[in-house]
Amino acid sequence: MPLTTPAILSALTGAYRLARFDRTGMEFFDRTPDGALQSFYAALVVLPAYALLLAVRLWDQLADTPVLQLVTVEAIAYVVSWTAFPLALFRISALMGKDQLYPGALAAYNWSAVVQMAIYLPTILLSVSGLLPPMLSEAMVFGVMMAMLTYQWFVLRTALSLSGLVAAALVLLDLFLSASISDLADGML
């Protein structure tokens, strides 16, 4: 079933509320298995911003790397990065006896990426613009990254009813998987 505009707006409202540390944000997500699958539409919403971030990050390599190679490697990495943690979380949530909460957690996790990108993209663009002194720019990016990790922690803690420590471990797992996928893709360019 195709995702409707009201469903997208509802999910984004939930993600925004969670970003404000409002647990009632979970009420705005379709927490069914279908809703979890439809939450991968967030990857399409984030894709243009991700492509821009990718261009910024790989700007120096663009002249030396064939376009087909760059697009193929990064497209595969994008898909893998959107599926690696959800697959790990599926198994982990089952082991913790939280499998019934998994669809809602996945929906919240995926849609929260839209909010994160809405904050991260302008931060990176401002950082690379040269408008700020390097030390201030680096501090700003670091602060935003810490805020995003805290946001992920809150989303996972809330969606799966976890302790803070377990949610932190899941955020670290996500960070490790993301960094590994990115490093592997960069090594292929």
C-alpha cells in the first residue's frame, strides 16, 4: 500500500516530538509491520540531502573517480546503511523479548533520520563554507553529532522501553555499523 501524505506528516510529527524528548511522539507512528516497512520511505526523503552531503565529503575525489563507480558504490552503501541496523535490531529486540515493539521502534528510528538530516545538513554546509573559524566549526559539528546520538538514544529507549544503558549500546552498534559501511564504501572508490 502506498504511503499517503497524511501518514508521512504524522510520522514526521512523531519524529519531531521525539526530538523534543516527548514520549508521546510514538503515538504518531504506524507501529504495525506495514508501518515499519513503509517507514523506509524516509530513505527517499533523506536521499537528496544525503547526495549533497556525499558530494561535499567526496568533492576532492570526484575528478579521479569514474561516475558510474561512485554512484554504484555509494548507492549500495546507502541501501546497506539503511538496512544493516534494522536487521540487527530485529534480532536483538527478539532476544530481549521486545519483538512486539520492534515495528514501532523501526518506524520511529527510520523517520527520525529525516529530522536528523534537517539539522545535520545545514550544520555541515555552514561548516564547510568557511564562514566560521575552524575551531568553532568543528565544535558546532561535534555538538550536533552528540545531539543526534542523544536523539537516537531517546528514540530507541522510548520505542523499545529500554534502560538507558541498553539504548546507549544500541546507538553505539548503529554508529559502528554506519562507520564500517562508510569506510568500506570509501575504500572502493
